[in-house]
Amino acid sequence: CNPFGVSVLALYCYAGERMGIDGRMRYSVPIEWIGLRPSDVDGLKSELPGTVFQRLTDLDRKRITSLLDTENNSNNPFLTEEDGEEIELMKERGYKLELEALYWLGCDFMAKWAIALLEKAYENNNNM
């Protein structure tokens, strides 16, 4: 739930196409955003201390604007409509949350949460 984390996703999605001097992709594994989303935080907000919510900085807001600028930025076609809505939600809320904040919910919470996300992504891919 961090605008720069989404930028890292963009790098992984497209750097492989640009890295090789011979023009060949270095990897072809499909990558998608399955991490902590602003909408996920809604259900957890009451269980987390207020100190884990960080206000968006001016730099974060600029990054969000860049990610959402589809008219002038063709570098983000990896963002689905749902992803764009999540980024817009982050902008509206005005805060970000690092994954490490989930440790406040118990040592095993993050592992169970990640497994559930991966299982959901697997099911979604198999139902297509």
C-alpha cells in the first residue's frame, strides 16, 4: 500500500523487455499486483495502531499522479482498471501503510494473509 511499491511492480513488468541489448526479454513470467491494497486496509484499520499509518509525502503524491496519468504515460499499461482505482483510493485516503505493519496482528498473520492472496490469485487464473 505504497506508491513506490507500485512503481517497483512496473519496473519488474517492463524492465525485462528493455534490459537485453539483443532486444530479447530476459524473463516472461506474468507479474501482477497481489500485495497489500488500500481496500484491504479498510478491514484491518481498527486492528492496527494509528502509528503505522504514514501520511503521503509530496513525493508520494507526485508518484501517484504519475501512475494515474494514462494520457501522457504509456509506461503503465500493466495497471488494470481495478489497480488504478486502488491507487486513486490511496490518494483519497492520504496515507500509506508498509507490509511490516501487519506484524501488529500477530507473527503468523502475514503468512496466512499471503497464502490466502496467492490461493485467490491461483483460483482467478484457473477460472479464466
